[in-house]
Amino acid sequence: MEYVNILLGLLFACFLVREVVISVRRSSKRVAPGPYPLPIIGNLHLLGDKPQISLAQLAKKYGPIMNLKLGQINTVVISSSVLAKEVMQKQDLSFSSRFGPDALCACNHNDFSVVWLPVNNSQWRSLRKSMNSHIFSVNKLDANKHLRTKKMQELIDYCHKSGQNGEAVDIGRAAFRTSLNLLSNTIFSKDLTDPFSDSDKEFRELVWNIMAEAGKPNLVDFFPFLKKIDPQGIRRRLTNHFSKVLQLLSGLIDERLKEREMGNRENVDVLDALLSISPEEIDRKHIEHLYLDLFAAGTDTTSNTLEWAMAELLKNPHTLEKAQEELAQVIGRGKLVDEADVAQLPYLQCIVKEALRLHPPVSLLIPRKVEEDVELCGYTVPKGSQVLVNVWAIGRDSGIWENPLDFKPERFWESEIDVRGRDFELIPFGAGRRICPGLPLAIRTIPVVLGSLINTFNWKLHGGIAPNDLNMEEKFGITLAKAQPLLAVPIPL
Ligand code: HEM
């Protein structure tokens, strides 16, 4: 027992000495201001359960570039549009690596994943190129639009059924299933889940569980020396979920390869196109991991945006009426919105931008990392630092937005500001080399789903809640969710 105590004491002393050496080295560089770090935990205690809010408050005291110590990890937080532009446009290359969470090393996902590979890796470039040309180009998205339209009709049918029974729809859950099916039809040309029956919910639950697990704060990400122990078991559970998804995807790819061998395929879809790329460029394993990435990155983000946008509309009935008027005039009341209609619905587009401004689903972007010391606005960002961009804070910056906490889509009427990564006041999809590749799909599907829901039904908040009393509290995770699910009863128009 005594030996164990001595060993633990020695380990702790080594740890302290290492920390002192590192901080002495750092003090010779001019790092950005930030709160004083406590021994061992650094500034972790300041994050709380809503880091986007705590970091925004700290930025008011320390400024738009801040240096923190989260456990052992030096972290630089960017909280202004000017500095975000510096990081993601002017010095994009230096800030384009990812700071990968440990959990995503499950099934060696980090070695294949477009989200986590560094930008100088040739596989990353091939994957991005393939996504742009074979999945998210205008032509490709136009070609499989009819499959998404079918999924939209199923959502509306489901709402009709709930409305007839006087039952509330859990908007977030319904949006999640729809987003999953819109995506699987876009990249697989088929459903991976039966949309609204519970008989085949395994895949849906797997994706759901992956998001929940990956969103949990993991001690290993702050204290990498715990990596081997995986004290919360997050990597272990994710390994289990990832294996199941990868196995399912592998089975579907086998099926497709057989069909192709037998010459049974008339129409070439996204999967065919990816399987036709030479394996030296993208092999089968990369395709499986790419699909895993797409489901993880594209489902929750889309469904959360839809839930927040609906919540804001139900909280602001005047805005909802205005949107319904526009829809009635342009496409006619009671009809589904088609992807091609969106260009004629500017107010609906403003609503989506406003929802993304106030509720960016990836509120701190996906963490970046610097591989070398980088000079940024007179400060050194030390090699190996994690870099977070607080887009939540930028979206609520009163220096940019008038009455920033009000949901006011009209602010975009006369404004050229867009979400495509050129206007750093509004960057819910990030910007630069790492900008979200799924943006073209998201900005097609979100207005279509939202517009169709409000053009076919009036909505009453469940439980007689008055619009003003709707709880808008956020829950931080891998995406920024609504803490209390939005429940509303659809009443056919
Ligand atoms: C409202 C919807 C969405 C939002 C707000 C969103 C947001 C983001 C953000 C902030 C990033 C990181 C960007 C950066 O570091 O600068 C990202 C990356 C990514 N997103 Fe999205 N996303 C959405 C939908 C989608 C969809 C539909 C897909 C695919 C089906 C997708 C796939 C990806 C992938 C693969 C990456 C990683 C790219 C890389 O690191 O090279 N996202 N997304």
C-alpha cells in the first residue's frame, strides 16, 4: 500500500513539474489574456454546463481572443467576427487542423474520417472533392430531389395522423427522423429506417446514441494521460455503436456491389458514383467511414435547426403569420414546398438565417488546432492549442446586431449577409477550407421542411402553453439542442 502511495506521490510531483516547465516556457511568449488557471484543472471549473454562454461572458472581460487552460489543454477562444475572419480566411491554413476528441478514435475512425483528417492529407482532399462533385453539387442534388420530396410527404402524413388524434408532435424527434431519411435517400437512394413505425428503429437509435455519447464532456479530452483508461467508458460505448453502423453500411455496400456485378443497375446514384472512383483515391473503408460522418454530422444539425426555427415561430405568432402569408401567395396554402420554390420565398429564407444566428447548432464550431506556434493579432497561439470559435457569441454580439436577442427575420430583408462562409458575422457552417460540405443540402432541406410544416398546418403548443411562456433554454452537447422538447399539435389548415 505504501508503495502505491509513494508511486502516486511521484506521479503527481512529475505532473506538477511538467506543468511548471510548460508554463515557464509559455510565459516567454505573449499569449492572449485569460482567467488565471488553477493547478491541474486550469480553467475547467469556469465552463459550466453551457460553455458557449460562459465563454461569451469571459470574452466580455478578457476580449475577443482569449487564452484558457482546460485541464492540460491550452485553448484559444475567438469571439468576434473580425478575429474569426482572421482565423478562417486570412490565416486559414494555420488553423485548419482539427483537435480530435478521443471518443472518435473508436474503430480508428479518426484515421479515415473527413471531419478529423488534417487538410494536408491527400485522403481528406479526395473525400472533400468527391463530396463536392458526387453528393452536394447542384446537379446531383437536383437529380435525387424526388426522393426527398417523398420523405417530406411522409412527414406531413405523420403530422396529419397526429393532428387527427389530437396528439402533439415532438418536433425535434420528427425532424430527426426526417433529416435522417432525407440524408439516407440523398446518399443511398433508400431509407435506412422505417420513418414512423417503431419496428425498425435500430439505425435511428444508433445515430441518436452516437450523438449523445459524442456530446458528453470527456475527461480524456482535458487530461490525455487518461486515454488508456477511458474512465467514463465513452470510447468503449462508441466503439460498440460505430461497429454496428459500419457493419450495417458494409452490408449495404456488399448488396450494391452484387447488383452492379449482375448489371442490375439502371440509374447511377451517389453510392454508385463513389464506388466507381479508383480505390487508390477512395477505397471502400473510406466510403463506409464517410457515410458514418455524414449521418453523424448531417442529422442532428439539421433537425436541431428545424426545432429551433419552429420554436421561434410558435413563440412569435406575428412572424409565423407573415411566413404563412408569403407561402400562401407564392405556392398556395396547404401545399408542400418544393426545393425549387425556396428562391421565391425570401421571408422564409430570412427566418432560417435568423434561427441559425440565434441557435447555431455547432455553437463553438468543430474545434481546430494549430500545429505550430501561430501569431494572431499580436499574440502567440502556442503549438498544439485547441482553437474554438464561439459563433453563438458572434450571433448575439450587440456591436453587430441590433437587439440581438430578438427573433427578427426582417433584419435580413435589406441585408446581403448570408450563411455561406463569406460574412463572418454569420458563420453557422464555419468558413474556409473546413467549411461544412453539407451546406448546399442543409439550405435546401431546412426551408422546405419548415415551410411545408407551416403551410399545411396551424400549430398549437401542447399543454395550453402561451407563446410567450415557451421555454427556450438550451442544452449543450455535440449540437446545441432545446433543453425541453418542442411539443405542438398540428391543426390542418
Ligand atoms: C444546419 C445544418 C448544418 C450546420 C449548422 C452544420 C455546421 C457545420 C460546422 C460548423 C462545421 C465545421 C466547420 C468549420 O470547422 O469551419 C461542419 C462540418 C462538417 N459538416 Fe456540417 N452542418 C450542417 C449540416 C450538415 C450536413 C447536412 C452534412 C452532410 C450530410 C454535414 C457534413 C459535415 C461534414 C462532413 C463536416 C466536416 C468537414 C471537414 O472537417 O472537412 N453538415 N458543419
